[in-house]
Amino acid sequence: MLPDCLSDEGERRCRQLLAGTTARLRSRPAAAAVLVPLCLVRGVPALLYTLRSSRLVGRHQGEVSFPGGKCDPDDQDVIHTALRETQEELGLEVPKENVWGVLQPVYDREKATVVPVLANVGPLDLQSLRPSPEEVDEVFELSLAHLLQTQNQGYTHFRKDGHFRYTMPVFLHGPHRVWGLTAVITEFTLKLLAPGIYQPRLAVFQPPRS
């Protein structure tokens, strides 16, 4: 049975669990921050994703991601970065009080720190969003029920020079495949929201080592 993640009790539990990480990481320097938008779409709890523009320069073009981007020197902290980038990318204003906390950071291939910020954005009509065409090709949601179904979960094993390097989760059978760091952040989120239901087959994600 899917837990009521958006109940007052569920919110309190998540805020308490994230309080330590949030206090420790929110003002620590990081390369980038992303918002993990927990929302209600047609009354169904879901996570909101973007498909990055194919016109972007760099290796992230055309990838599924959460809204977010590089930390600006003028940003107050990583929460400010995540909220600012979400407004710029989607035209979605998320009040700071809707932020539940900071999740475990992840690291890209250059070892840059990316900090996920979980927020409840409430009921959401995707048609009301105003995605920036320079940054976003598509906005879509995946329900928590979909993400928690084992047939929609998988893992990708990465090799280099014929040797196993690391394994990362992947979420399947939605409009687009969720993989890479976005899938790792999704896994962190599911472990927080549905600890008795989501049972990852990997104990810990190990970032690639050079």
C-alpha cells in the first residue's frame, strides 16, 4: 500500500529525517543543486522531471533531470539555488517554506557536488508551467506508485576497458527512461518517502573512481 507521503504526519517525519543533513549541507559550497518536486498530479502523488533541451551545449543535452543548475555566487545557499533554477527553467515559484530538506549529495564524473533539495510543490497542472525552451524540451511526471513497482525498476552496470566499474539504478516504462544521477536521487527520495515499500537491491551507490 502506498504511504500518504503528503500527509502532515508524512511531512513531519521527512523533515525530521532530513534535518541533520539540511543543517550540515545547505550552506556548504557545492557545484550545483536540483529541486526534487513532490507534487499531486490529478490527485496522484508524483515526482516532476524535465527533459533537458537538445539545444543545450554540453553532455547533459536531451537527458532526463530534475530542475536545477549551477550554484551562483549570489545564491544564499543550495536551497536558494534549487528554487531559483526551478523558477527560471519552469516558471514555477516554490515558497521556501515548502522545502522539506536536503537529501544526500551526489557527485558527477568530474567529482563535482550536486545537492538535491526535496520540496512539496502541491497540486500541479503541468499545462500551467512555462518551461524555458532554451533549457527544457519537455516536463513530465512519474507517479510514486509507478516508481515503486518493481517491474519499473532496474540497474545499469557500467564497465570501462573491459572491467566492471559501478552500478546505478534506472527507472523504466515512463515517457522517458530515468537514469544517471537523476535515478540515484530518485532512489534516495523513494527510500525516504516509502522506506517499508521501496527495497533497493543496491546497498549504497558508489560514484565512479578515476
